[in-house]
Amino acid sequence: ITVVDNRAFVAGCDGSLHIVELDQGVEVNSFGIVWTTGVTPAVWGDVVFVGTEQAVLYAIDWKQVEKKWTFADFEETISTRSSPAVTDDHVVFGARNRKVYSIHPVSGAENWSTELKANIDSSPVIVGNRVFVGSTDGRLYELELKTGKIVWQREFDGGFVASPAVGFGRLVIATDRGVVYCLGSRG
């Protein structure tokens, strides 16, 4: 669930993005995304971004309830289980084809894609000009936001399916083995 103003955006197993008005607690609209999803929608202005299990990323104008664009430039049908992170120039998400993508939020054109060593179920987090994302083989990556170039990577014990969180100069992420890591300077 994502909340913006008095609206909640929910997507799941029924193949629809639901828009719920929070004051009354009622659905005011929905948009068919065709396939199921386990992705939390991301909102940027009037646009909601959500990926599906059939490898389609949707950009939906939630006020007009219409599709702005879709991105499905995959060689095969793969799942998108990574919730997107959005800035003015990037919609960044990972996929189960081992790639992290940056799509322009207005045009829907691909800015870049970077292939990692394993699938990406973890959702990326954008910090300034950097992207942090984990992969299912236990590697945590730092990518350059503008180009997608891998700046840094480190392997941990267990895979990453959860998303990193950033605050107070620290990055916190947990593995599928239940180990929580906190990275950052000790100063």
C-alpha cells in the first residue's frame, strides 16, 4: 500500500490497481494491470508506477485513471518483484532477469539497464546520485544513478529479497537467513 494525500494505492492478486479514498474508506477507482503483482506501487506526482509478475511496468495517471505508458522490454517473460524507486528523471526497479532498470518517468524510455549476477527481488533505494539494491545471491550493490554503472558491491551471507533502508548515514538491510546488516561510518 502506498498513501498520498487522502488516497491509498493497492495492487495485488486480482490484476488491478485500486485507488481508495481514505476519508470515507471506499474505492473510488481502479485500473486493470492485467496480471498479479506483489509490488508496492510508487507515486510521483499524478503518476503511479507498478510492476507485474508478467514483466510489465505500468505508469498510470491516477487522477485521470489512464495508462501513460508501459515498459516491457524483456527477452522473456520474467517477474518484476522489485518495487520502483522514483526521482524526476528515473524510475529504478529490478527484475528476475538479473537486471536493474532505469526508465524515464515521463517518456517511459529506458535510461539504462545493468545486469547483475543474480535475480533482483529487493527494491532499490535512491540516495542522492546513488542506487542501492540487493540481489538474491546475497550481493549488495551501489550503482551510479545517472549511468547504472556498478560503483561498489559486497557479498553477504544469505540472499536479499527485502529492500534496504537508509537513514542517519546508515544503510540497513536483512538477508533471507534473518541476519540484519547496518552499514555506514562509525563516526
